[in-house]
Amino acid sequence: MAAQVKPLIEYLAQVPDSRSKHGRRYSLVAILALACAATMCGYRSYSAIAEWGRNYGLSLAKALGFKDCLPCASTLHYVFRRLQWEKLEQQLAPWAESVVGDAAGETSEAEAIDGKTLRGSRKQGATAAHLLSCVSHKLGITLGQVAVDDKTNEIGVVLELLAMLVLEGRVFTMDAMLTQREVAQTIVAGDGDYLMTVKSNQPQLQDDIKTVFSEPKLLSDTMSSAESRDIGHGRIEDRHLTASTALVGYSDWPGLQQVFRLERTTTMKRSGRKRQEVAYGVTSLTPQKAGPDKLLSLSRQHWTVENGSFWVRDVTFDEDRSQVRCGQIGQVMASLRNVAISLMRSHGECNIAAACRRFAAQPAAALALLGISTNIE
């Protein structure tokens, strides 16, 4: 990581502690550092985190900032249950932004916005168990996360998420649910760009786009195309994207510069069976900023949020099986998993499961990523 990026431990130290000072034995920053390090070592629950810490004794305790011993599982449960999760996310967001901004340099950064449900917690009756996240395409780092109240949906909190993020110079990709006028307007007003999927929840826009591509010969001078092919896992996937500027000046959709039609054809190599899908979209990127090849790449990379973040949280950290439901423990644990993934991604780790195993054997390396130096083996 570049020198100008402050270590995560400095941000964790700014998370406010809502506990009464009377009887407070452990500092919050030490507890959060313990949880982050243990999660990077593959420990999945607050009880496992407590066990991990006690395996290393006093040397680890002092490195993390504890005086003489480490907290037990019931203490972590008490702290996480009462932790102001929103305040934690408010500190994690600028740290993640500094990492992504440093890696991006002068190039534009693309970020995917999508939601994930903490399924095990929801089954146990936890509230606000659905989280809306923004994840970097390039690094797979979570830049921000907000909880979706049970009485609303992602549309109700997406502007809250955008308020946490740097919009200028960024490209935001999202699925059809979040294709809303206010979302588009907020992004372009912040000097950012968007790439949105268009479905029946925006019927007029969808009809306009379909009309453009129903007569391609009449509007051929406004169109350009790109193709790609991927072969693997027993199938061949062909994608063909055609972009058009025909609706510029005609549609009143905020910031519209291009619309596109994306056709995906998947062929199973063994059977030869084919499956075709057609999707439509809109973007504020001009043809000069993003030709059809770039739009095709952005559309595909949107699934970074699924493959690089959500899938890892479920498979490597067993998130969907976690049944914590008290207070905001589910959200806190999800944030800790995001931190672990983001720290490892920012240091070039591609295989998170393998990295967890290595850190489990070398705990000092996990603490070093947080910005903590130690002599433990």
C-alpha cells in the first residue's frame, strides 16, 4: 500500500464507543483490531474470534492494545450488540476510498452497487438484514454499505449510500431496481457517471430503447458495436453490445448520453444447447469516454460485487449460515468480513481462502495489514 494511505487502525480508533466509561475494561479500537485480524485468519464468529485471540496470549494482547488479557466471547457479543454500526461504516468508507483512490491514480474508477441479504440472520428474525453495498470493480473493495429497513427496499437507501461515496470521476453500475431518475440525477450532479440496466420498472425508457434498436438500419449512423467471447466451465458465452446516441436530446432521462442493447448467447459445449438473453441499458458516458467495448466491459464487471465480495463472504466466511440476530451484530460481522476481504485485496491477494490460511499461520502478518507492528510468531 502506498505511504500516503493511512493504516486502518487509525480509522478504527475514531469509531465512537457508546458504552459507559464505568466498568469499561477493554478499549473499542483494540476489540475491533482483534476482530479484523481474526477474521483475516479465517475465524467466522465472535466466539471464534475470542478463541483466536486467547491462543496467542499476552504478546498478542499487548500488540492489539489490551493491558493484560483478551476479551471472552460474551464480551464481544455485548460490545458488537451495542456498537453503532453506522458510525463504524462512516469510518470504514473513507479508509476504503483512500485505498481505491490511491490504486486508481489518474484513471477512472468503476464501482458496482448491489444488495445482499444476511440469510441466516433473517431466518432468526433479525431486522434490517439486507445490506446495500458499493464495491470497486478493480480491487473488489467495499467502499460503503447501508442497511435496508424491512419496511422498504434498496431504492429507499441508495441515496444514503451515494452520500457516503466520492462521485466525481467515478462510474457506477447497477441493476434495474436502482435505475431511478433521482439516482441518475444525483450521480451526474456529483460529476460522476452511471451505467444502468433498464427493465419494465421504467416502461417509457425501455420502450424508447427498444424502438431505437427495432430499426437499426434507419439509425445506423448513431450506432456502434462490440463483441466478446469467453470459454470455460463447459460453456461458451458470446456477448454482443450495440450502443446508440439516438435518444440524446429526445429522452429527458437525467444525463443520458447513450443507450445500449446487450445480447448474451450461452452454448453448452457438451450438448450444444443454447440460451439467449437480451438486456437494455442507459449510460451517462459519452461515446468519447466509453465506446461499445468499454460499455461491454463495464456491464460484465458489474458482477464483481457478486463474485468478488458476496460469494467470498458466503463461501469463505460462511456468512449465510451465521444466525446472529441481536442488535446489529449481523451488520457488524458483515462489515468485519468486508474489511478482511478489502485488506487482502488491497495487498494483491486473489485467493482469499488461501490468504486466510496463510495469515492463520502468520498472525503477525495480519496485524501488519492493520498497521500494527508486533513480535509474535
